[in-house]
Amino acid sequence: MIRRKWLLAFAILFIALIPAFAESAPSDTAAYITHFVFQLSIILFAARLGGIAAGALSLPGVLGELIAGIIIGPYALGALPLPGFAQGMFPMVEGSAIPLALQAFASVASIILLFSSGLETDLDMLLRYSVAGSLIGIGGVVFSFLFGAFLGTFFTHQPLLAPVNMFLGIMSTATSVGITARILSDRKKMDSPEGVTILAAAVFDDVLGIILLAIVLGIVAVLEGSKAGGLSTLAIAGIAAKAFGLWLAFTALGLAFSKQISSLIKKIGGESHFNILALGLALFIAGIFEMQGLSMIIGAYIVGLSLSKTELSFLIQDKTKVIYELFVPLFFVVMGMQVEVARILEPSVLLFGLLFTLSAMLAKILGCGLPSLFLGFNELGALRIGVGMVPRGEVALIIAGIGLSSGILSPGFFGASILMTILTTVLAPILLTALLERKERGTRKEAKTATAESLVIEMPNCELAELISTTLLNDLQREGFYVQLMSIRDEISHIRKGDVSISLKVNRRTLVLESAPEDMPFVRAMLHETLVKLDANFDKLKESVDPDALRRDLDVEKSRKDKTFLKILDPRCIMIDMKADTKEEAITQLVDLLDTVHHLRDRNQVLSDVLEREKLMSTGMQHGIAIPHARTAGVDKPVLAIGISREGIDFQTIDGTPAHIIALIASSAGDPAPHMQVLTSLGSTLGSDIVREKLLRARTREEAAEILGL
């Protein structure tokens, strides 16, 4: 309800301010720029809201962004008159659905998208699964292209190699494996035979799709120039060979000199700007390919592919994430804005869109599934692989946009392509999930284990695991390795230098290190050196620091006066007249109370971690206060319980007095949360003589909550 009120208030404010801008009567140039700024802001908000809505429905964000574009575009709400914008916020511009400035932004976004796709391409997987990946990838591409092109001939009544039919074919080839990867990850099937094969085939699918796009664009450019395709088959083959040769030459040079390119980018850009220079190189090569009659996205993909094997790959992805998240959603919204809603609902267009969708799905299932049967998979495994390759997404939309802007695709075919993308993206996850839920294996024989080697180390507690992992990562950085935190929540780090690739995952008390077998001796040596160094430092720490003296100087009662602890205190977690004789009993009672109210993830884990922390050093403060606490994997969020003991409990407090007010704090070990801030905030409140006296006189938890400020 609150969100709705804010949205309504924002909408009223926006409409109220529009006339003020309109009355200023700026010059034509200023008016154009002002209008464009408004358009850009609305697109960014629409992209975000569309992505959120899609996520709420467990759909890919790209679908939400695409549909948001359709809604705000000139063929829907964008043409409605508004105060200050008589022709609407997104009017038609000289027969085009979007202005030139937005087209330019969308083009840059497509370059960034394909540059990122190239960076994410796993060349090791490409080589390791070259046989299976290439056969399945080629099968999927060939079947998809032929199915799409032949379907086009029935509706366009033009030859198979007519530009429009070739574009329909090429749009059918581009798999969006990110959607499938999410399903495989959720089902813990990422490293299954089907999962690995799908990912490997998707790499080949991407590469083959880019090659095929280069060839088709080369042929289309000549056919358009020769007016109606009076070219022989031999001439077309020559054009295709030339386009393929240009792609191959740039790719080979990029891969051959990838390390030199990486070093040059690092030297010129330094530690903070190498990612910007890498993106600049992608834009430059993209421009060269466009000048040669090929698409800009091909050049961008090649640059990303060339850098994918370098140590900068993951860092570039990480540091350009903000740019990616700004431009790429904008691209999908702009694509949606070009969809003529009325045209896509015409019976002929709708029929073609549905047949195009069916054709695209069957092509991948047959083209990828049939070769799988000869590669050790049974019918179920082949079907899983085929369905896993069905989703179309980003690249298909980019190709459709190229076809529309060049005049090769009519608005009707463009709308049908959007419909195909939406339907395959929605249907494929449903089908794949159903297939993965079946318990039978998808291979004829038991699958072989992966070649990566793992080193698993169990630590006594989460804090020690975190300390060792942090120290190890710092030591690896000093060795010249690049370290990237892939997932803050899952604590997964990727470490890379040259051909050496290591992953580190911290799972509560467990460290898991993975690398190629030939790199594992180095990993073990680094870990050994880290542990030896920490052990020596611990000995020095014991000699130079007196923890008891530090505890006496804590004075949490003098902390900043705030009420941070109230954010996590539930009144039901206040215990009046606690009956406990020892601090262990008091801690147990408070943990049980937290479990009753909050349903802790692991009650025993919380109790164990709090008692373990108490063994290290008493949490008894002064003035009858004790604050036992711990970061633990047993909770999902910070929780707080307060117990009041009339008789008092021996907590080895600093001043030797019994503890009458015991506050237990437990915070998640894996998530960032203000654990010590809560502790000091609570200490500053309980440090007041008046508050303590009132709490000790309180007869109900409601009265105690009111005293604390709830």
C-alpha cells in the first residue's frame, strides 16, 4: 500500500511539473535534448519495473523489459498526449518508432551485450567438449536455420536465400543459455552430463551463430546491391567465404595476441581504467566490422572472446557491470517499443508467430537431440539437451533489430520474432524443469567424474574459515593473481593469473578450493604458507595483547546513544523473571525463546556458537549487564532476546557483580549485518541507571518493551 501511494505521488508530481517545462519554450535543439532526457528517464524506470515484475513471476528480466517497452512505445501508451507533449512522450519520428538518439543508445547497448557474451565464453569448455559440443551445436544451428528459412519461404513466396528468409533462419539459431543455466543451477544439475553438454553446446552455438550472421550479412549486402539477387551459387559461396575469412582472421589474431592486448590495456589504463579501455577497444573493432558491411556486434563479440582467456576477463565483467546494467535493459525496452501491437495481433502475423515458435522449438529439439543419441545419451538425456537449447533471447532480439532497421524485416515479421522469443523463453523452462524432475539418468552409462580437483578443509568455526580465506586471497593477490568475488551471498571467489584458474568457496566452516589437477600443488603450497604465517602471528598476538585488559576498557555504556537494537527486538523475545542458575542455562533459555518466536534455521548451531564465543572470553560487562553474542550460520537475520533475572547470574562481569539483564544477540555468519553496532547500541541504552532500575521492576514483557523504547 505504501509503495502504491509513493508511485501515485510521483506520477502526480511528474504530471504537475510537465507544463512548467513546456512553458519555458526552449530552442529546437534544447527542446529535442530535453524531450530525449525525459524519454531516457522513463525508459530506465520502465526497464527496472519490468524486470522486477518479471522476477516476481519467476521469468527472465529480459521479458519484463521487452513487455515494458511494448507498453510505453509509440504503438501503445507512448503516443497518448500529455501536458507539454502534445504528440505523446514517444511519438513516431519520420516513420520510425524511435528517434535516432535512442537508436544510437540501443546500438551501443548491443555492442556491450555481445562484448560481455564474448568475455563469458568458456574456451576451455569449448576445447574440452569439442566433439560433443560441436556436433550438438552444429546440429542445432543447421536445423534452426533451415527450419526458419523454409518456413519463411511459405509466407514470403521468395527463394530460400532471399534476405528476409535468411534473417528468419539466423534468428532461429541464437540460444539464450542463461535461462537454461538458471534452471540447471536451481536443480543442482549444472555439472550433470546434460548440464555440461548444454553449456558446451551453447558456446559452439554462440560462435557458430556469430559466424553465420557474418556470412548472411555479407551475402545480404551484395544481394541488396545487385538488386534482386542475380548471383550464382558460386558467387554467393565466395561472398560467404570472404565474410567467414574476415571473422576468422580477426578472431585468430585476437586469440593469438590476447595476452599482449591484455598487457597493453593494463599499462595504458592502469589498475582503475583498464576496463574502460577494453570496452573502448570493443567499440573500435565494432565500428570496423560495420564499415565492412558486417554487424557491429560481431566485432564486439570477437574482442570479448579474445580477452576471455586472459586474467582480466572476470575483472572486466565485474567492473563494467554498472555500464551493462544501464545500457542492456535500455536495449530490450527499445526493442519492445518497436513492436506494433495492432500488427502482431493480426491473424496472419499471429499465425506465423506461433508457427515460427513451434518451428524454433522443434529445430533445437531435433537438431541438438539427435546428435546426442550418438554421444552416449539416451532418449531422456537427448530430450533434456534439446529442450535446454530452446530458449531464444538477447542475440535473437539484436538480429531482429538489425533486420528491422535495415528494412529486411517488415514490422509484421519483427513482431512475430518478438513473439517467438517470448514464447520460447517462457515455455522452455517449464518443459526442462519437468524433464529434470524425472529421476532416471540421461546417459546410457554412468557418467565420468569432472577433471577439476577439489581441496576441502573443515575449520573449527566460521570466523576462522573467514580469516583464513581472506588471508589466502590477499596472499594470492600479492602473487600477482586477480581476485574477483563472484557472489557475496555464497562467498565464491574466482582467482586467475594467465592459464591458472582457481575458485574458492566458503561454506560456513568449510573452505573448498578447486583448480586443474596440475595447479593443485601450487594451491596446497599457498594454503600451507598462509596457515604457517597465521600460526606465527597468533603466537605474537598472545604475547603482546592482554584480552582481559581490553575488556575492562570496553565501556560500551558510553557508546553513541541510538536505538539500533530496536530494529531487531521482538517484544515476544523479552523474558521476565528468568529462572537460571548458570550462564549456560541462561543462554540456553534465551536461544530457545528465539527459536520459538523466530523459528531459527538451526537452534543447536546458534547455541553451540554462542557458548563457544562465551568460552573464549566472558561477555559480562559492568552494572549487572551481560551480552552473550555470536555470528552464526544458524540464523538468517540478526535476532535479539533479553532476559531479566531478579536473583542474578554469575557471568564473570568486569566489576564482579551478578548479571541481572542478559541480552543475547545472534547474527548471520554469511550476510553483512550490524552485529557489533547492535551490541554497542544496546550497551549504551542499558548503561543508564534509570533504564536498568525500571527493567528490574517491570512485571510484563510489554512494560519492559516500553521502557526500552518499543
